[in-house]
Amino acid sequence: MIQASLAQHVIKALQAAQNAQELTLDSLPSEIKIETPRDPSHGDYASNIAMSLAKSAKLPPRKLAEILLPHLQGPLFQEVSIAGPGFINFRLSQAWLLQQLQGLIQANQGFGQQTNGDPETYLIEYVSANPTGPLHFGHGRWAVLGDCLARLMRLAGYSVKTEFYINDTGAQVNNLGASVQACYFQAAQAAGQTLDAEALTLIETYLAEKNAETKGQVQFYHGQYIQTLGLSLFEHQGPAQLAADLGYFSDYAKSAILAEQQAQLKQFGVVFDEWFPESRLHHEQAVAEALKHLKESGKTYEQDGALWFRSSDYGDDQDRVLVKQTGSNTYFANDIAYHWDKLRRGHTRLINLWGADHHGYIARMSAAIQALGYPKEALQVLLGQMVNLFRNGEKVRMSKRTGDMISFGEVLEEVGTDATRFLLMQRSADVTLDFDLELAKSQNSENPVFYVQYAHARICSIFRNAANLQAYDATAWPQASLEALVAPEERILLLKLLSYPDELKFAASQREPHRLATYAQDLAALFHSFYKQCRVLFEKEDVTSEEIALSLARLNLVKATQVVLRNVLVDVFGISAPEVM
């Protein structure tokens, strides 16, 4: 990685200057910040190390930079200079860059993959949609964010597992069961079955709420999927379940919905290492065990008939109820047990992807992690904003309960996996994202995923044409000299290609996979510009030896671009790198 190489050179320069008694530092910095200057005329990379160490070295920043300058030498550098108050600018040597280009092509699909020595084991929990209805489009954003984050971190050398938490207990599941039961009774009634008074009352209550002009706080679910579940059950079971209890309908409905969610996520390219049901916590008495552990360690107290957790001792703004006066556990108590279970399974770092409306929940969950005996850093929460869906400029509304919704599956079928995944990764998770259905389906440069994939397809076309050239053997490019690559467009493209490992490492460390979407678009733009300005294949009969040498050298640069585009599209974003478009 270029930035790591430059940082090592700066550390060695500091050591050399100290050994020469040119400066005195209490200790060497643990991290050297290397940046890309906004103005390319300032160099390929820059460091502010002289300014950050000036105080401890008791030297003006520019003087410190002047001391370091003679020690910054080697085949990596074409030029090292000082700018402004003490910035150190680096221009990399062409010979070194071309050597790295060869290494990139040889690494192929392994280019960018890293080891980082991090001993932690990470568990990313995301989506975790309630099994009470189809996935909506907001779930799609979380699905691709979590999946791409896991992919990115694995490529960067982290040990990562993924998990979907199934909220399969509670009042919402009972309401789901009652909704499906009502629709089942409706189907039975339409088929001529005689219903008892309780069944008729349920139908009446369900329909009254469904037909109310102002729904307000609804109890039932009224989407078409509810009617489909009820009708399907009657078609397969007939009147056999007329006497079944609510639990039967709840189990049937949540199992059917969960199966559909799993199928859609698999179609979307999202596969979890673990599907963890909340009911398992209760079956294994994990909640009771967690509460007992907190009680015995003095982390709780009783007040007003409720059991409270001393979360304010760990940075929360108030203590939290674990067991209500009624004797029932709060959802927070269940969540504590779940996170304790995660940690006891051997995961040392937990990453949760939550909606922004859960911001107030972070402090209490962090307090619980610490009270259980784990460091605060064991839990990291990434908050995300909403995604708005637009069709022809009009916002599409989504609601499971009212039935006024477009499901994630419908969008996926209309737009396709590739466009959906890439476009949902266009923005940072903490920024509201507007998803334009018409843009997603467009086949032009306005569509970011089309733009990037087209760059890859164009490269494949170049190599197909190269194989059919009559004027010279363009397939000999792997053996070509690269010395002819001197055009500014070539250097800019090459620097962008070689920055990929650094981009990947930083995006993984910041938990920001959207950075690679920006990188991919920038790379595609640079390639399209290069291809417009620099002829790659010469199809004329009187091609010169210089033109042949230039063509073969440029084919190496084209191949390197193909490698990096493929690695970003396939390995980071889990989408295709098409050969034809």
C-alpha cells in the first residue's frame, strides 16, 4: 500500500534525524497521516508530520521539514519538496509506479486483499426485520450496507461473522397471528363453513379497523400479504384449523414471512452466518440468567415494584427498567441477554446497524455491555437514516400495517439486484438516501452503476478487439515494456488504481463501504477520460513500432483497470462485472 510505504519512509527519516542528533523527540508517532493533495501540482501525496511534531520537537514546522528532507530518499521518490508552513509533498517515481502496475496485474483478484493483525472477532448484526410482513425498501438499504461492510472488512483482514436477529415473540407476533386468523376465517366463511361467535367477532373487528377512514393506532396488519396467508392456509388445510389457537396462526404466519424474507435476501446476495431467534433466549432461560447475573453483581435495585438497572453508573442519563411492575420483562432486558449471548459465543467486537430513531438506545446498551464486564469498545453502533423511494418524481409510501406499501421484493424484481445494491451504497448510512426507480432502470451514464459496469464491459470489448487485430499481435501485452506510459492521463489513472488498497483499508477502518462506491465511479470516470484521450489499439495497416509499443503498454494499464473494477464490483459490492452491455 502506497500510504503505508510513505509512512514507513517518514518514520525512518525521523529515526535517522534523531540518530544524527538533528532533532529530539520524546517518542516516535504511532501513526503518520498521509493525504492526497487537492492540487496534483503539489505532488502525488503529502504529509503534515512536520506541523504535528513541531511542538514536541521545539522547532518551527518548516525547519523540521527541512531536517527530514535529506532522509526521505529511495526508489519510491521522484521528488520530495516542502510547501507552505511545512507540508512535505511526495511525487512518486515513474519506474516505481510501473513496477507496482506489474504487481497489480499479477495479483489479479487478490489485489487489495490484506492482513491487519487485528486479533478481535467481529459480529455484524443487521436488518433484523420483524417477521410480521414483507421486507420494505429500508430493509434493503440495511441489507446491502451490512453485507458490503462484512465483505469490506474481510478483504481488509478482519475476522467477521454476520447475524440476523429474528424478533419472533411479543405482542406484534400475536397481532400478526390474529390478522391471519381473521383472514383464514373469512376464507372459510366464503367457502360456506359455519363459524362460531368468537370467529365472527374477530372478522368483524378486523374489517372494522381495516375500513376505518382514520386508522390511527391500528392493532391488526392489513396488507395484501395477510389475506394471501389466510387464504393459502385455508386452501391447503381446509377447515381443519378452525379450532386452532392463536399460537398456531402466529407460528404459521411468522414462519411463512421469515421464509420469504430469507429467500429475498438470498436473491439480493445477502447470506447470514446465523439467524438467531429471540425465542431461543427464552427457551434457554438466557434472559433470566442475565438478570440474575446483574442482580448478583449489584448492578440492579428494586423500586416501586420494578427492577431497575444502574445504567447511569456507566454513562447513561438515567437508570432503566428491566422488569416492570407487572412482572414482565422489558425489551431492554431481552436485548441485554441477546448481547451477552453474542459475547459469550466468542465474538469480542459487536457491530450493530440501527435506524437513527434508536439513537437514544445506544447509551443504555453500552452501559449494559460494561456492566456485564466487557469494555465499552466491545459495542459499536452504526446509525442509519431513512431511504425514500421515488417513482416519476412522486414519493412512494411504505407501511406494513395499513397495506399501503411497495415491498422490497417488488423493487428488486423491477430494478434488479445490481442496480439496487450499488445505488443503495451511494451515500453514507447517516445520510437520508433518495432512490429514483426510473434512474435505477436507465441505461446511460446518469445511472452510476451502469457507468461503472460499462467501464468494465468496455475493457472486455477492447481485449476482444485486440485478439482480432491483423496489424500486430496485441495479445503480447503481458511481455511489453511499460516505459511508453508517460501521458498525464495514464499517470493519473495509474495512481488511482494503485490507491485501491489504501481506499479499502480506510473504508474498512471507518466502517464506511460507501467510500468504495465513490472510488469506483471516480475510477470509471478516469478510465473513460483516458480512453478518450489515449488510443489503445491501432487498426491501421502502416502502424509503427512506436505505436505498437505504446499500444501494448496501454493494454497493461487497461488490464489493471479491469482487475480493480472487477474487484470492487464483485468482491466489495457483490454485483456483476459484465463483459458485454
